[in-house]
Amino acid sequence: MLGQIMNSPNFNYLPRGMEAANIRHEVISHNIANVNTPNYKKNNLVFETLLAQEIYGEDTKGKLKMVRTRDGHLPFVKRNRIAIPTVVQDHQTLMRVDDNNVDVDIEMATLAKNQIYFNALATQMKGYVEKLKNAISSGQGS
């Protein structure tokens, strides 16, 4: 029973998403700190697309994973690829003459978006843990 709870997607994906949001916050803060550094190239964190590929496979069009419900069904290849937050340097955009490509307005907006994302994941995780606590304590005298 405990194994089912700990292997739940909520205990798998939510903390990993929160960790990625935390790393993204550091990356964005580093970009903002180097806004006036000549030749600095901003960094971005890639995680959500990698997580979607982990969950849905190579085709991330929102299709569900295939599940074998009976032994007589055709086997399928399970992908064991784990999404890891990856920092990628942006060499494509060029914002200024000094070869720095950090736009402080975009970075601040991305920082705010990331904070909302983290808070939403934390709220989901809190709700899941509260439901587990209620399920465990139900039926006991309070």
C-alpha cells in the first residue's frame, strides 16, 4: 500500500516539477544579475517538454500512455527515460551591440510566471498530502 502511494504520479511528478521551478528561478536570477555583462548569453531551463516526452512518449500531442490490461494484449515498448531539468544557453537571440542577449523585462516576466508555476505545484502537493492524511485518519475517533 505504501509503495502505491509513494509511486503515485503526484509523488513523482510534482516534486520534480517543483525542483525544476527552483532551478529555473536560479537560472533567471543569474541572467538578471548578468544583464550588463558584455558577451553574456542567457540561459534557459528545459524541463516541461522533456517531462511530456517521458509521460506520453515521443509524440507529445496529449495522448495517454499505452497500458496493458491483459496478458493477451500485444506488448509495447516502455520508455525508461527520466526527464532531467537541463540548462541550455541561448545563442540565437541578439539584443544589444555588446553581444549580451538578456532582456530584463522578459526575464522578470518569466520569473513571475515561474513563481506562479511553483506555487501551483506546491498547492497541488499540499492538497494531495491532505487527502492522504484524511484517508489515513478516517474511521479513527477524532
